[in-house]
Amino acid sequence: MSERKVYAHYMVGITSGQTSDQWTNDINDAKSVGIDGFALNIGPSDSYTLEQMRLAFAAAESVGGFTLFPSFDMAVGEWGVQTVIDIINEFKSSSAHATRNGSPLISTFEGPGWSGNWATVRSGTGGIYLVPDWSSLGPDGVAGKLDQIDGHFSWNAWPGPGSKNLTSIEDERYIEILGDKSYMMGISPWFYTNLPQYSKNWFSTGDSLWYDRWQQAIDLLPDMIEIITWNDFGESSYISDIVGKQIVSGANAYVEGYDHSAFRAVLPYFTAAYKAGNRAISPSNGDQAIAWYRTTRASLGGDGGTVWGQGGSQSASLGTSDTVNVLTITVGEQDIQVAIGGSSQTFRTGSGGQPANFVQVPFGELTGAVSLTLGDRSVVGPSITNNLPSTGYVNFNALAIAL
């Protein structure tokens, strides 16, 4: 039986001119929190794809203990069969290429209409372990293509239109349908995009999503997990440090100043529990607390045309709560103080013997800096304000802070 692995989705399409040092930094940052590798999202038309993949694989080989695999983006253009074969053949023998059951791991973003070509790819590469994302088909649609795949990756990592919560019902259905084939579960901290040039303008996030999905994953123990994403700044799903050169035009207004790197602070606990398969989070790395929040009330101004959920019709302002969302992992019961401006509340963590706890603190009309205090450690984050950003409408992205 293959070991459980945690990967993160890495957008290669925004890395034009990226240096080897940036790849090394990203790999080290990911590896340090229990991420085993990157799924390299690549499109068929970027001239720099192979150059960046070569830099990425060289960096991963140099660092060691970290793997990569291509995720062919089938939604942005048509892939030639021979091109796919050539890319797989170039990198499959690298010591840094992820494998499953002895074959190179390969994935996609969508592309069920391309499914008939994979037999040719298998023949032309000497065999692959194919775990595509064909989430547009749903579990029942994927059930009709089981003879073409070795597993399935679900991109459905956010609540749908009109919903603030994401259950694991669909994940459970995939696991049932796949049987002895692999299931890769998608987990994401956030989603907000407002990029008219791509006809994208929606918000699809439950405020407790990062906590909920890791709890679900530890309960279900899927074969693999893919964090969506490492660096998709345009969709606000990133957990990497902000890299200015990777921010697509138009996203700066809602990304700059909205650091997500603190989401990573709890990953060593969650990834260790998932890989151990003991369904219990151990605070062996010491106490930790993170918080994420938006910096204005959702009703402060216009919504910029942003809808609640992809394909939704309601305003995004209805799909989120004005809360500071706090996730703690502690040894035993402890007090954590959450302050917003001059107002503070204290909560007891670790009750009932549960190391991981989640609490939401409404901020309503409160403004001011947000701080967390746990024992003798504290952190102060950016202020909640009554000031709209320069766009003139509400920013539905969040920022994260950690002790």
C-alpha cells in the first residue's frame, strides 16, 4: 500500500522569468510544513513551460525529499498527444518525480473530453499512474471512466453557490465509486477572484473552510491530498508567501497586503495526523494559533459585482460572516485572547481533550488591529477598518496571522 501524500497545486503559468532560487525557496517552505510535493499546473501554450519545469525539477533534486508531477491544464487549450508524451518522458526518470505504485504520477485540471487519448500516452511513456481531475463529471460521471484512470482528484474544495459550508459527502461518494483506485482530496483555505478579463468574479469560501476540510480529511484518510493552491494569487487560494511577479494583472488590488502564509503554520500538525492515519492531532510541535479575517465588513460598500459561488446569483456579501476566525492547537486546556482594537475576548482551548479548536469572533462595528495572545506569545495583525480599498468596493479576500 502506498503512503499517504500531501501535495500542493503550483501554477507554472505565472512563472515567466522565475529563477531557480524562487523554486528552491518555495520547495523548502512547502517541505518544512509536511507537503510532499507540487502538482505543476501547466498549459499548452506558454513558451516558458519546459524551462520552468526544468528549473523546478533541478531544484527539487537538489533539495531532496520533495517530488513534482505535471498537472496538464486541459481547460486553457488543446494539448497535442505527442506533446504530453514528450513532457512525461522528459521528466519521468527524475529522482524528484512523484510516483505511485512504481509509475510516474500524472494529473490534470479537467479534460474528460481528452480521456480517449490516455491509452496512447500510456503506450508512449511506458506506463503512468493517472489521477485526473474530472470534477465536472461528478462522481457518477467518473464512474463511467474507471477503466481509463488509476484514481481521481476532486477539485470541489469550496462550498457551492448559496452555501457557507462544504461537507464531505461528495468525497465519500468518490471513495466508494473508486474502490481500490486512489482518491486525491482537494483542500483549500479560501477562494475569491475578480478578474473581468477572464470573466471571473465570484467568492466561494466558508469562513471555517481551512479547519473543516482538514478535519474531514483526517476522518476520511484519502490516499492523497492536494492543497489548492500553493500560489494562485488571482483566485486568492494561495498559501505561499506573496510573490509580486506572480500576481496576474487586476489581482493586485485584492492580494497585496493580504498575506496567507500563516495558513501554513498549522500544516505540520494536520499533515502529520493525516499521514499517521491515527485520526488524532498531536500538539507535539508545541502550541500554535492562527487567525484569518477580512479587513472590512461585507456590507461596508458595493460588492463589485462579485457573486456568492461560481455560477451563483446572490451577492458575495451574503456568503461570508464578519468574523475573526481562530484555529488553535494546544497541549491541554489553555486561554487564548482575541482582541480587535480595544475590545478583547478570552476563550478556553483544548477542552474535552481535543488539541485542535476553532472559534469565530464577530467584529461587527469594531475596528482596529487584530491580536492573538496564547501564554507568553502574541501576534498583532493588520487592522479591520471602515475604509474601502482603492477599487471602491469590498475586498472579499482574507489575510492570515500566526503566532
